[in-house]
Amino acid sequence: MANKIIWLRNAEIQIFSILDYYAERNKSKIYSEKLYKDITQKLKKLDSKIAFPQKTSVEDLYYFTHKHISVFFSITNAEIVVKLVWDERRSPKALNSGLEEIQ
């Protein structure tokens, strides 16, 4: 397993923006806290020696989807670098531009 999870600044902003949206919409932080916990647990369980999640068209960039949230990252033996967090209900065109920015 990777030893360390690193969130790039834009990925942090994206995940917390999504979590804030749900906290405001639901008038409670419970769903947001559970969503964040589930995503971080999935990241901690990744193991490059066993299997990678889905590969993107960008070199060394992988992703997994939890509910409707996609988490894009690169992985080495020492660390997982989260580069982009995406709400799948947003425009696919905007996702393409987000992927271009992290190349």
C-alpha cells in the first residue's frame, strides 16, 4: 500500500466545495462527513501491486468513482497524489478541461 496520501490544493478545494454543498443542502454535515470518510478509506486501501482502479487517457492518472464523485490520482510505491475531484453530474466538457490542466 502507498504510505502517504497527498491532496493537491485544487483537489482539496474541489472536495471541500462538494462537501460544503451537501452540508448546506441537507442542513447537516452527516452525509458530507460520511462521503469524505468513504473516499479517504478507499484511497488508503489502494495497492498498486494488486490492481489499479480505472486508467484515464492521461499517462499515470487513475480514478475511482464513489457514488457520483470521481477521484483522479497518481500512485507510486510511496504515495498517492490526489489531483482532481469531480462530481459526475457536472458537464463532461468541463471535466476534459480539468484533466488537461493536470497534465
